Amino acid sequence: AEGGSVKLARATGGVTVVGTALDVVLSGGRDFNLTLDGGTADVRRAIGTVSLDLDSVAFRAYQIRSESPMRFRARGGTINLLNARGAIELRLKGTELALAHCSGDVDVETDAAVRFEDLDADLHVDGIGASVHGKKIRGLLEVLTSGAEVVAEGLAGPVRLEGNALDVILSNVEDEVVAYTSGSRVAIQ
């Protein structure tokens, strides 16, 4: 489809939406696959398989969970995940990511900003120029990046940092910190 909107509530079978410049709202239901170029997508209270391929889309999800890995591919746009549960794989290019109140294992490849708040998850961020900012994580924080800023507080789990030309500020750290850097500024408070 091109242009317009798609709204579905409590779909019990798999949902696939492919389109350009669509505004998509999915509320409740199982198993969804979105391939969108432009527009917006808002997914609430969904379970099961999640697969997204997004170009320049503003994507928001609230209370999604899956027992198999949720897979996101995005170029441009934004992704906001609130209360996501399970393994999440994100392959992003020029896409800002915000995570809040998520649990599980979050694996991110990106060249853009990652923000987190109150995670019960392991967060792995890999990418050149990928800045990471956040508060409160009760799992591993692992960042491999270069030429970026890493600012985080309230770190209950271990922290692993690797990269060059990093500007790192960590505060309220309760576990070990391992940093492999060169040409970087690292402050642990």
C-alpha cells in the first residue's frame, strides 16, 4: 500500500504490512512483520514473532514480547521500545534508538545514538560513532565504538568498553569495569 493508514486490533494470526508513507497502528495480537518506507508505526501489546524492515520510519512499541529473537532493520527514522521483553536484534543505520523498561538481551549494531533507561537486560552496542547515554541497567553494558561518547549511571552489572577516541563518564558503578581504549578520556565516579 502507498499512503494512508492501517489499523488493526487483536489480530490472532500473523500480520504482514508492506507499504510506503503509511501510518500503521497495531494493538494486541500475535506475530507481525512490517516492511515500511516512510511514515510511522505504533505497536502495542503484541506477542510472538517480530520482524521489521524500516526506511525513514518513526517506530514506537509498547509491551511487546517474544520467545524468539525480535529482528529490527532500519535506515533513518527512530525506534522507541518501551517494556519490550525477550531477545532483540537491531541492525540500524542513521536510526536513533531509545530503550526503556526492557528486559532480555539487546544486541545493537548502529552508527547513531542509543539511549536507555531502567533496563533488566544485557545491552550490547557495536558501531563506529555510536554514542550511548543511559540510566539504570541491571545487566551487562557492552559498548564497542569509536569517536563517540558513553555516559551512563546506575550500572548494577559489569561494563565492557572497547574503542578509540571515546569520551566516557560512568557513575554509580556497582560491578567491574573493563575498558580497552586508546586516545580516550575515561572517568568513573
